[in-house]
Amino acid sequence: MKEHTSTDYPPIENYGVVGNLHTVALVGIHGSVDFMCFPRFDSPSIFASLLDKEKGGSFQIIPQLKDADYKQMYLPETNVLLSRFLAYEGMVEITDFMPVREIEKECVLIRKVTVIRGEVNFKMRCCPRFDYARAEHEVSRNDEHEIIFESKGEDGTICKLLSDVPLQEDGRDAEAEFTLKENQSVNFLWIALSDKERELPFENKLCDYVDTSFHETLNYWKKWVGKSSYNGRWMDMIHRSALTLKMLTSHQFGSPVAAATFGLPEEIGGTRNWDYRYTWIRDAAFTMYAFIRLGFTHEAGEFMKWIRTQFDKNIDAEHQLQLMYSISGKSDLVEEELEHLEGYSQSRPVRIGNGAYDQKQLDIYGELMDSIYLYDKYGEPITYDFWEKLVHLIDYVCEHWSDADHGIWEVRSGEQEFLYSRVMCWVAIDRAIRLAEKRSFPYEWDRWRKTRSEIFEDVYYNFWDDELQSFVQYKGSKTLDASTLLMPLVRFISPYDPRWVKTLEAIEKELVTETLVYRYNNQKSDDGIDGDEGTFSMCSFWYVECLCRGGQVEKAQLYFEKMLGYASHLGLYAEEIGLRGEQLGNFPQAFTHLGLISAAFALNRELERAKKS
């Protein structure tokens, strides 16, 4: 890649992501950390120039090379990122990684700079902007190789920058200029501290700690992904998606975030800019599907512990399951706008928190019960104490399945009786019955089975439109919705059922452009939010899986492999694909990567069956 010379912001897909199961950093091909919330996913940002190139803050390492080309890669089967700068006068490599929290007590970002060929001058500039660039900070030092940054805001964050080259203070920033010859290296460490006197995570030389951490981190990721039970096609992309999902999952709490970022737009210059650094029950449950399919049952078990904690903390006679929580289980996620930030490519407002947290979304019970059912089958049997809590949830579904809600897309135009919510209520009861029968758990046999049948008939007859020859987005509407693609995937309807075949044809006609799928038509469906959006990549993978299950395997394979071509140079996806094929929305997006895994899994299974027939 050539250097991005436009006055606009770098493309979202030009970033690699490193993480430690606690937080992540986005590293551009140009060697700058332009986004990092520290020390947790949902902590205030420290670097956020991706959302305001002047005010947001960044951590730049700039080789002084003319007409350089840029390349990035992950070391295979790891989340260790290499950024290369290639020029006639020299070749440079920056290695970025974060020691994982299972083996490192502190939260550390490590940046190692190495000259591969030639003699190269460098400039380093570290410009933290604490508390979403709202707080001032003080700068102090112990010696010439370390600088302490202490936020004066409510976050109270204290961080230390260390290097084996001298660091200079420049106002509230740190900088360094140095020269490296062939095979020489310099290390930079960004460390979160609980106080200024906190012991550092190493006793010996900085370079020894970096080398040890590098090998430990490399081996951790290789060992983890090596436990995958998947041995089919597209292994590299499957494992990259799995590594990304793992990186987005909190080791401390067992809860995955929906995406690593906040505020990245679904349309350049638009207003659909949300905060995805929280744990959606829906997204988390689908993430567990993906982990279980690949044999990572430990991760599913940790999420089950998190869910049980939410039952104990947040659910009682007055409070039902909420659609999202913070990774620690906090239920109040008040949304606010950061008016001082201009937003990515002037896409405002930049929001933190998420106002949808208190919406009613009935589908979450179906996704959760399906993941629990699968965990009981492939992981460990659930306890009877846990089952008693689940009975409470299913009783709630039996009582409220016919209610209107805000649906999977979290519309802000009012509640409707959404098809997807209705289908997932059926899934919730169906999986609960299956689990109870398998484990001989007591349940209300007559009520649950009667309700399951009522929901099925309601969907099959009352959400079908004879004129459109399709199931519709919500009862009484004339609009189509890509979430309908999940009907055969959750085994509500046969992929060969005539009504489903017609529905798929209608969706293809209105929402599909080859392999790219819109979630719904914004011109026909008022979701209460201004602006347009790109195609939803997870819907594209749902479409592939529907084709596969419906016997159109050759078409499914073609479209799946074409969808792989929309990934970034590192195999990463945001939420959406824009008009020019660019990544849009928060990045990387868990839903997209788990959709890829599910589609690949189903497609590989059908191709293997075809080989044997």
C-alpha cells in the first residue's frame, strides 16, 4: 500500500488490531496507533485520532523514508501485527502486540521497531488525550527513558511510556528522534499503572522483557488457535475470525464486546455512529455458537458464568434480561454525544454509551437459549439451579411473545410486532423444551408446548404477505428484512418450504446485490434514524448459508468466496460494506466474523457430503 496522502481520514480497513483479552489498539499501516481505550474495552479512550485527527490523540512512529510502500500482516495463527515500510534507502518493521492478560498482570502495549536494511532516521510522537480527549493531564518523569502521564479527569488514568532510547517532553506529549542501522531495534512500552509508584512488570532490561513477552504472546495465540477442531476449507480465514472473536472477549469477565470501537460511521458524514464496546446478549450468544462449532467450549463456559452472574445481579421479579450490559455487567449505559470531536471524516455525532440498552428486544431469549442448549450438548451439562433461572425466562417469553418490541435492528421509530423477534421467541421455547426433555428437567409441559405451536402458526400465517409472496418485516408491513434469512438457519422452517423459497426470491430481488445484502430498504422502512448505510456483511454471510442449506451449494460457494474478497488486507471486517467496497461501521465487528464462521462451516459440510456421494 502507498501512503495515504488525502486530507481525509485513513480508510477503516487500513488498520490492524492487537489486543490482550482486556482491550485492543488499532494500528494503521502508517505506523500510528489511532484508537485505543485503556485499560479496558469500555474505558475512556486515550488515543482516538481516528475520530478526530487533531484532538483525539495518537502514538506515532514514523520512519523518515521517501516514497515508501506499506504492508501489514499478522504472524500466522497469532494476533501479533507486523507493519512494514519498504523504500529504496531502507526497510523497517514495527511489531505491535499486547501480552495477554492470562500471563501478564499489567495492561501493556509493546511496539518494537527494527531496521531490516539500510540506516533509517525515526521520529516518535506519543500524544495521549485522556477521557475521550476531554481531560487535561500532567507529565512527569523518573529518568530520560520513561515519562508518566496522569489524567486530571474523572477517569484518573495513569500511564507510563518507556523506551530504550531517550524520551523528550514536548508540552503534554512525548517525542523521540533516533537512528537505527541494519538489525538494530528500539522498544516502546505503554503501560497502565494504578499509581505512579507501581512496580513495573519486569526487573531486568527492557529488551529482555520485550523478547520474553513476544515469545509468550506468540505461543499463547498459536496454542489457543491450535485447539480448534475445524479442519475444512478456508482455514486461514476461519482462524483469523476466531482469533478476532477471542481478542474481543474479556478474559476477566468472559463477556465478548460487539466491536472494538465506538463512533465509526455506517455512512461517511452520516449520523449512524454508535458505541459497540458492550456485551449484547444476541451478539454474545452467536459468538458462543461460533466458538462451540470450532471446539472452543472453554470460552462458551466462561460466558455461561457471566450470564449466571447477570441473573443473580440484574434479574428479579421486577427486572427482566436486558439486551446489553457492560462487560462487567453494568446495566446503565446512558448514551451521550462527544460534541468536541469532529468524528471520522466529519461524521457526527460521536456517541458513547448506547441508548438502546433499555429497549425491549424479545429475540434475545431465543439466541441465549440456543447457545445454552448447544453448550449443554457440546460443553458441560448445565446445573439444575441454572435451569430454574431459565424457567423464569421462558415463562416470561410465554407471557410476552406477542408484544411489540424494537427488534434486532434497535429501531428508534417505535415498537412493532417484528417477525424476527417472534421467530426467536419460538426458538427460546423450542430449545428449552429440547433441553428439558434431554435432561429430564421439570417444566410446564402443556403451557410451553401450546405456546410454541401458537407462535409458529402466528408467524406462518400472519406474517406472510400473499401480494409480496414473502414473509414481511413486521406484522401488517409491506417491507422485507434480511433478518428473515435466519428462519431456516434456526430450523424454524425448511429451506425447501414453498413459502421460504418465495421469501428468498423476494429478498434477492429487493435487498441483494450479487453477494452484498442490505438489512432492509431504508427508503421503505422508517427506523427513526436519518441517513443511509452500507450493506451488512453478516447478512451477506446469512444469505450464503441459506443458499447452501437450500441446495444451491455451487452458488453459495461462489458468493462466499467473493465475500472473502471484501475483507481487509488482514482478513478483518467492519459491520458494513460501502458503495466503493470500503469498510464502514465499528471495527472489527464480531457479528460479521461469526457469520463468516457459520457460513464456512455449513458450506464445508455440504461440500464434504457431495464428495462422498
